[in-house]
Amino acid sequence: MPMPERAPDWLTDQLYIELWVSLASLLRSYTAVHGLNKNRQATVELGEERITVRHGDAWLDLERDGAVVRWKREDGTAGTMELTEAGRLETNDGGREEEMDMVVEAWARELMT
């Protein structure tokens, strides 16, 4: 049985770029929803390799290197996750995969409180 062909690197890179843009879009949406009742807004800045979300003194900084996403918070907490080809985020604490929107919703809730 022949081995399936591996996707070309440019195609894999494009996938991670699209997932990165989706991550920023989810951050915009979820921070907006969490700010509706309190008439608050967060700013979401998107770059090719960095997303920064700010609300008051709270912030979240995400940096991408291929599929790897490093995150930092204003309180000094930090971690590393990896975008999967299935559009999920794999955590570095035991390799647990979570849906991207669930991770983003938790970040947005923390930022907007």
C-alpha cells in the first residue's frame, strides 16, 4: 500500500496562517461579546507573527512561529501551544488538544473581567 503524499510545505504554512487569522478573529468576537453588557471594548492587533489583545491593564500577547504559539499575560504567566491541522490548539501540559474557540473564550473572559 503506497504511503499518502505529504502536503507541500507552502500549503502547510498557508494553513497555519489561516488558522492564525481565525484565532485573531475569534479573539475580536469573544472580547466584544464579553464587553457588551459593560460597554467595554478590547483592542486586538494582528500581525503575521504576533497578536496583542488589550483591555485596560490586562493584555495577552501571542507570538507564532509556524504552528507553535507562545502566549504571555500581564501577570507574568506564559505558555506554549501548537496549532493543529484540525484547527485545534494542543497544550504543552500533556499534549491535550482543545477546540480553538474554547481556549479563546477563556482568554476573552479573563481579559474582560
